[in-house]
Amino acid sequence: MYVKSRKSRLEDNALPEISLHTALKEWYAEPNDRFEVPLCNYVIDIVRGDLLVEIQTRNFTAIKHKLNKLVPHHSVRLVYPIAQEKWIVKLSGDRGDLVSRRKSPRRGTVEDVFNELVSFPELLLNHNFSIEVLLIKEEEYRRYDNTRGWRKKGWTTYKRRLLEVVEKKLFRVPSDMDSLLPSSLIESFTTYDLAISITKSRQLAQRMLYCLRLMGCVKPIGKRGNAILYSRIDT
């Protein structure tokens, strides 16, 4: 478990010394792992025997080309963190003094991985590919810059800090992803029904069913009004 007290993080206005990516790599490491290994014109985060481990803290679009090149010939695991709890830390832009620290009301869940998985949902059909979701607690550091970040009123995110890994879930095959569909769903359902069942947005439900359809886990079977009806596919 990777944890530090709040006092040690913020005393003397100290900035986080390592990035979220680096901290997760240290947390995930096992004895005999190799790090930053050149392979096929890429640099691999962790090599564990025959397994290549890539840690992606941002959007999946940035790593899509790399995975498409590696997966046909190597066993690859993509590790993706989702903030179950997040604290927003604001620092002044000139000296880096602490302005505020507050807890974000947003709570991430495993289902949020579908927001990114839409970049390559069919990749999980390849037996060489797996994805591991880490639910974490983190701090997000922001600086004030009146020339940037207009959407956040001048506050721009420049670093994320790992506090703790709470839970992990490994998906090796499409049926593992299919298990995220609530058992409470009736035999046929719409994106709206799914959104209500998982208490998430309609947009996320749409992305979830899009991915599961391409993985062969659900199929469209008709319509209810203007909404597409889906059902599970027995595997």
C-alpha cells in the first residue's frame, strides 16, 4: 500500500516528488521485474518474464498504436488507474504556496474504464491482451495561471499524486467485462436502463454497451420506441 500522511505531503509547501505514473510503477513492481525496456522501437514500462506491462494514467488514444503493434506478438497488460477518491490541491502560481485542499465529490468506479476502452474494445478478443483497473485515492495538484485553463478559471492540473491503491480488478477475456452488467437488468434493456442500474450517465452506458457489443457480449434485438434494445449473449 502506497500511503503518506497529509502532514508529510503538505508541510513546507512541498510538491509531490514523483508522478502518478512513477508511483504506480513502483507499487506494481515485483522482484525480478525489468523497467523501461526498449522493444520494437518502444520503451516498455515493466517487463515481467514474457509479460509486458504498460501503465496508462491518461487517455487510451495515446497508447493505441503502441498496443496494436505489440499485442499480436507479445503478452501485454494495460494497467489503468481510476480515482475512487480524489483531493484537489491548489497552489499559488508564483511560490507554490498552499491555497486549498478539498475532496472532490466525484467517485470513480470500475465501469469508468469504458470511457477510455472505446478506443480499442476489440483488443480484449486477443488472448495476448489484458487490462487491469486500479481503484485509487489520489491528489490532483493545480496551479493558477491566468493565461491558461480558462475552463477551470485559470487553474491548470500539472501533477497527480498516488495516495493509496484501494482495489484492483483484472480483465483477461470479454466475459470478465460482461460481469460488470448488473444482474438486476431485465432480459432486454436500453442504455437508459443500464445507466439507472449502475447509477452512471447515459453517455457512459452507451460507451459500455458499444464496447460489449464489439466484444460479443451483448447484441441489439429490437427497439423500444426510439431506443435500441439489447440482450446478453450466452458465452
